[in-house]
Amino acid sequence: MQHNDHFFNRVYQVARLIPYGRVTSYGAIARYIGSAQSARMVGWAMNNSHTQKKYVPAHRVVNKNGMLTGKRHFGGSNIMEDLLKSEGIRVEDDAIVNFKKYFWDPAKELEIDF
């Protein structure tokens, strides 16, 4: 489990840097931390993020198509969508409208090395 803890902590570190009103994908985080084939593990980390002492904005992490695939892990069917909408992001049918406009790519935006 220690390897997973280290991986999850790197994921949380990146997720905490996603700006308000922007979103990224599981795969973008995985690529950024040097584990391109681990998008699913990034999802697991997001599902577990509620256990962190320091807040992780997991609602800002969606699938590569802008779908709210992790919404069932927020304790209510519309909580993820409501959080995104509160940041000015339009969501319809569990998908971010104009996803490319809101997409934040850590590989282009950050200068932190993992």
C-alpha cells in the first residue's frame, strides 16, 4: 500500500493546483506524474480524496471526454455537477459543455517535477 500512498499523494498534489473554474482529466494527471498508463489509478485516488486532511478538489477531475464519471463518489447524484456549476462551468447530461475551453493541462501549466 505504501507505493499507492506515494502515487495518491502525487495525484493530490497536482489536483490541488487545478485552478478554480478549470478542469483536467485523470489521464492528464497520470501523464504529468510520469505514469501515463495509470489514469484508472488517478480515479481511485480521487475516489479516496475525501480522506485527506487538506482539501482535494476532486470535482475538477473528469474523464478525457469531459464526462463526470466520478460523480457517484460524491455522496449525492448532483454534488459534482453542482460544484462545477458553482465555478461557472456548464454541465449537461453529465458532460462539461465546451470541455476544451475549461481544460487545464498540468504538463503545459506546471513546472513541478515528479
